[in-house]
Amino acid sequence: MQSRLAGVALQLAALATFVVMDTIIKLLTAHYAVPQVMWARFIFGFVTVAIALRIATGHVPWRSRAPGLQTLRSLILAACNWLFTTALVHIPLADATAVGFASPLLTVALAAVWLKERVGWRRWAGVVVGLLGVVVLLRPPFLFAGQPVHWAMLLPLGTAALFAVYQILTRKLASIDDPRTTILHTSLAAAIVTSAVLPTAWTWPTSGGWGALVLLGILGGAGHGLMVLAFARAPVSLLAPMSYTQMIWAVLAGMLVFADFPDLVTLLGMVVIAVGGLLVALPDRTRKGTP
């Protein structure tokens, strides 16, 4: 029980860190191209984690028992960041974050199918309800005539699908590699790929810009480090619903930093998604006589 509570606390801390990181990303995309912002996110994240591990353990634990899975996981995270960062150029932070909340729902479904975690009927109902909330946010013409959705709203949906796979791989690697190795590999392949494309989209940053880019990497490394530690202590189906707390902070950040106030349709979609998340978060009841 204590291990699970620690996992939940670490996951909540990671999610709060991600909201701060996303806010900085949206601010940076007004001045720098998406590839440059992604490069900073991964290269400074990798350096931060490597230095922290070196100080804490006396070495850098880069050797993995599953290097292919580690590389795949890092590249999937890079794809997630590219889609989400591109979306933030065009749509409010709260809208992008809300659509991205299809990810915990998809993660629960993948945990049942791939990791064979037990998922009862209540959690499956929560997955369905939550996905209906995502449909509301996407404002299909047959439900919301005259309210066309911005094409960029589809990008966080792609992020959600990929991030669900990323979280499943995180949980799978928790039983293969030391968590510190997984934390180190989180940004490694992504940093290599983004460094290769950086010359095509480089703008020399100001001193304040350098500070923001470095901070972005530090927050990214810290956030995913916390997430890896969380998934090493608790099952995916328990931690995934915790992501809904991120929606609250994203709305507040959007209002306070960007003056983006969600409309009624967005709020309705968020409420429906949150209801689905609560259903997913509730523990499944067991029949009498069953262990």
C-alpha cells in the first residue's frame, strides 16, 4: 500500500511539472521553431538527468537489458512532443491538454490487453465515457453545427495515442531495467534525432531565451524521471487516471498566462472526461469469496 501511495504522489508531482513545461513551450513557440524547442527539451533534459545520476550514484547507468525498447520509447516521446508542441502553436493550452486526456483512457485499455492487468467493467465504462468527452471537445459537425474544429485539435489526439504506448513501455521496462537507466534513456534517442534536424530551424536565442530553453529541459528530465519512479511503484491502471489533475492546472495556466478562457463546449468536454476518469480511478469491487 505504501508503495502505491508513493507512486501516486510521484505521478502527481510529475504531472504538475509537465504543466509548467507545457506553459514554457507555448511561450517559446512564439519566438523559436518547433524543432529548436524540442531539441532544447531533450538535450538539456538528458544532460540534467546524466549529471544528477552521476552525482547521486557515482556513475551513469546507461547499459540497458532492452536497448531496443528504450530507443523506441524515447522516439515515441519525441513524436508526442512534436505533435503537442505543434498543436500549442495554434490552439490554447487548456484545449490541447483536454484532448490529450484520451491518453489515460487508452493506457488503461492497453494495460488490460498488453500487460494483462485486471480491468473491471466500471473502468471499461469510464474509458467509454471519457472518450465521449474527447468527442465533445473535437466538436464534430453532426453534434455542433456551425462550430468547426481547428485542425490542430487532432494533433493532441495523436499525442494521446502515442503517449499511451509510451506509458505502457515505461511500465514494461520497470520490470527489465533499473529505473535510473530508464530515466537516462528517456531523452537519449530523442536528443540525437532532434540534434540532427536542428540546423534546419535554428534561431540564436537571447540570454532570456537560453534560460527558458535550459529550464525546459530540466523540467522535462525531472518530470519524466518522477514518472518512471511512479510506474516502478504502482500499476498503470492506478496511475493513468491521476493525469486528470493536469487538466485543472492547464486551465489555470491558460487563463493566467495567456488569457485563454475555455468556452462552455470545452468545459462540458472536460467534465465528461473527468467523470470517465473518476470511473476508471475507482477500485473494482470483488465478489464475496474471491481473493
